[in-house]
Amino acid sequence: MGLISEVLLLPFAPVRGSAWVIGQVLHEAERLYYDPATVRSELAQLEQQLEAGEIDDEEFDRREDELLDRLETGLRTGVGTNNGTARG
């Protein structure tokens, strides 16, 4: 950008900075959400809940499907693994 456009856009710098921070927070949240280790840990907790009788088979199956979808998405796209198509 030229000097004049930088000066004219200076009042918007806090907005641009905030947008960058929000983008970084969103990226980190997606990385953690799709991280295979996180999903596997949640699967183990889910199985413990089933064994302890805290949830029934139907609830277990529904939540297990959701977690397996997350795991597949994370492994397929590389989100959460810092490879593939993950932004860096």
C-alpha cells in the first residue's frame, strides 16, 4: 500500500488488528477441535461414561458418530495436525 492509503486507513487499524486476532483465535480453536489426540481422548471419556452407566447406548452411538466424523475430517484435511491444508 502507498503512504497516502496507509494514512487514510490509519483510523481503521484497530479494526484490522482485531480481525487478525479473531482469525488467529478461530484457527487455534479449529486446530484443537479437529486434533486427533483430542478426539481420541473424548472417545475414551465417552466409553467410560457408557461403562459407568452415565449414558445409554443410543446416546453413545450418536456422540461416537459425531466424534468419528470430527476425527475423519481432521485427518482428511490436516486441520489439527499442522499439515495438509491447515493454515499456518
